[in-house]
Amino acid sequence: MANVVVVGSQWGDEGKGKIVDWLSERADIVVRFQGGHNAGHTLVVDGTIYKLSLLPSGVVRKGKLSVIGNGVVVDPWALADEIARVEAQGVRISPENLRVAENATLILPLHRELDALREASAGDGRIGTTKRGIGPAYEDKVGRRAIRVMDLADLPSLKPKIERILAHHNPLRRGLGQPEISADDLCLQLTEIAPKLLPYVDTVWDLLDRERRAGKRILFEGAQGVLLDIDHGTYPFVTSSNTVAAQAATGSGLGPGAINYVLGITKAYTTRVGEGPFPTELKDETGRLLGERGQEFGTVTGRPRRCGWFDACLVRQARKVAGINGIALTKLDVLDGLLKLKICVGYRLDGQDISYLPAAQGAQARVEPIYEIMEGWQESTRGARSWAELPAQCIKYVRRLEELIEAPVALLSTSPKREDTILVHDPFVD
């Protein structure tokens, strides 16, 4: 049986929450391996809506172990609040079903403040972050001055580490006209939150290795999307971590040999939150219609998502850099009733036709989409659970997307309900 990595093949918000929840029924362990509480997943289970950010989607399923890997940056206050919120909905969370990697980096209040201050002062150069401190926390991780989860278990060693991180941050704060942070105050804050996090702490790499050897099936849950990857995305309008499937190994402590199948969650059209290039963006009535039908508002921020036609070039590019084996096509029902559908099959850049999105920021802003036009379908696909229930023209659309992105459709989602899913190929069957 295979271990599966789930990644978004666009700019995030592809519907990963539902698919991961659907797959988690077949898995034993669900692992978050990158990002932080800037990622939002909405699950609908038996009519109950769960909005998760840091917690892996497996927590709403009994008998599943959820793991927050070392590649995640953890805001302990946000995690404690999320646990309390989900428990208030009747989900029991304990060390029996949740573990947090001891070597994960902590997001501190100073990271959130710095994130917000930078965005506010950037003007037209703002990136569009969620202001939750994700980027500054990763900066400190790479700068080797971060406070990590394990540090909360050794309070006598905490003060020198706090002084080291403040030696970097207090000069930044002075430069931004902000008061310095007291080492004693920050130490007290961490001392107070530690008891809420420490019960879940574990040596995750060893735990996952034992479970894998015991034959347990592992589902690796990615956040954001491949086009927001710090290396392969539309830089600098990206997140601060690697979102490609390879990060599942690094961000959990398992070797790449543990990954058997990569499923790319792919929306039947394209959306983006925040700033950055978007070649197929629609700023007209059709774009507004897609946003309304798809309820395109960010789970974490509530910001409206920009909407546009399906971009096969971008998804094909994401498939290659992320090693995607098959895709789960979501929100197909949002396209119901449209007379014509456009698919971006290439770009025109400075008079030349190209088949990929260039890495240079200026070139990304100048590309013009080359469209292929297909007939739409007038019948409803919402709630369909088999190929036979899909209109013929809808099946043509899906088949054409497979050809263009050079990957098969493994799953089809036709509504937010987990039952409204068409299984073509089970990713857990290697």
C-alpha cells in the first residue's frame, strides 16, 4: 500500500481540505509538513463545518493520528486556540491523536508584529502576506536563532536563546520606530504557553519511521500551492516555505523513498489570493460569477479570491516540479451553465509563443494567455458520484485538461460534501 502526498497544483485554495479528509479515511496517519496557520482548510463532515489552519485534517476522524512535522512553523497560541475551538465542536484532541515535532520552529508574537509592520510600510511593493508571522519565523529558522518546540521543555536554557533572537529583532524594531521587546516578558509568555503545547511533543521522525515499517499508511498534507513555492513559485509573491511534494520528506523527517504517490489538487478554474501575476484573471462579470458560485473567500483571511480561466500551462509546470502523478479535479460544478469555457494553452511574451511561465518577475507580468475555447455544458454536475452522471461536454473538458497537463484525473469533486467524489484511481493503491 502506498503513502500519498497531497499538494495544491495552483496558488492554493484548490479544495485540499475536502480531498485530504476524504483520503484520511483510507490512511492511518495524516502529516502536515510545511507552512503554518496561514493555511486554511475547510471540511464539511456530516453537515458540520470545521475550519482548520495548523491542525492536520485527520483530527476530525476517529482513530487517526495527526502529526505536525518539523517543516511547519508553529504559533503555540494559535494552536492552543484552534484546539479549543475544534474541541468545542465535539472533536476530542489529545496526545493519542495529535503529535508535534520537537524540532519545529515557533512563531513568536514579535514575528507577527514584524510581518504586519513590513506589509504596512511596503506600499505598492507589498507581497500580500497573511500577517501571521510565517515569513519572519522561517527567516529566524534559517538564521539559526529560532526558538524551537523542544526549547519549551528546558526553561533554564530559554533566556539566553531569547536574548540571541532579540539581538536581531530589537534593532529592526528600533528602525521601524517600535519599542524594544523585553527578554523577561517574552520568556514569561513562553513559560505560560508551554504547558499547552508540551503534552503533544514527540520525536516525529522516529515515530513516523516506526509506523511506516509497521505498514501504516501515511497521508502527507501540503498547504498553499506549488505556485507559491519559495523556489518554484511566482517569486516574490510566494510563501516562505517549499510547497512541492519533495518537502513532505524533509518536513517530516522521512526519506523520499517513503513517498509513493503525489496527488495534485486542481481547481477546474484558477484563483489567487493577494498580490502577484495571474495571466488568466477575469475582471469581468464571468470572474465575479465564478467567485460567487465558488464562494471564493480565504478560509484564514476572508479576503476575496481573484478568479480566472483554467491555466493548463501553470498546472503542467506545477506537475513537473512537484512530481505529481495524478490530479484531483475540484469545483467542476462551478462551471455549470457557462456557454463557453476558455483554457490557457500557452503564453505570448514579447511577440514569442512560449509554453511555460518564466521565472523573471517582469516577464511574468507581461505574458499574455493564449486560449483554446470549448463548449460548456448546461446540465448540473453538482453532487455527481459517477462518470455516468456527468454531461458529455463536461467529460470532454476533463479529458482535454488531462491531455494539456499531461497527467490523469484520479479523483473528481462535485461539491463540498465528501460523499460527492468520483474515484477514478485510488492513490493508496500503489
